Amino acid sequence: MPGKITAKEFEDKVLETEEVVIRLRCPNDQMVDSYDFTRKAADNTSLTDWLETRIKPRIGDLTCDVIDGQTFQKPHGRTSMAKLRDTYAR
């Protein structure tokens, strides 16, 4: 079982690994399971699949918002990870 980290650390690890911005709807010091992936999800993975397999098992019942880099809104669940990553300026 992975160790525990704060919600803020979790958000930072997701950004570092996945190149995607998420925000957990909880205090920054809320403890969640560590995001222990070392490689980003495949480009053709849908946002919904990514949330269900990588994020939700680690945050439990907490709510999570994924931020689109162009519109700053929640992208559609069928959006591919590649398309989402492309919305962020590099």
C-alpha cells in the first residue's frame, strides 16, 4: 500500500508526472495515498479512464477537478490525455 502525502503534494506529483493540473476539493493538508506512478498515462487514455484507474483509488471519496489549460474549465470525459496535455503552454 502506498504511503500518505498531503493533497497539495498529490496535486504537485500529478502535475510533475502527468503534465496535467488537478485540484482536490479538500484542505491542502488533507492526507491521501501517494501518487506513485513514474510514467505518465498513455496519450490515448481517456480522461474518465485515467481518473477511474489512477486518481480515484488514491483519493477515495474526495472530489477532484481536472483543469483544461486553455479554457480553465473541466474537460469532457472522453478527452484524451494527449489532447488535455496539449492545452497547457510549454
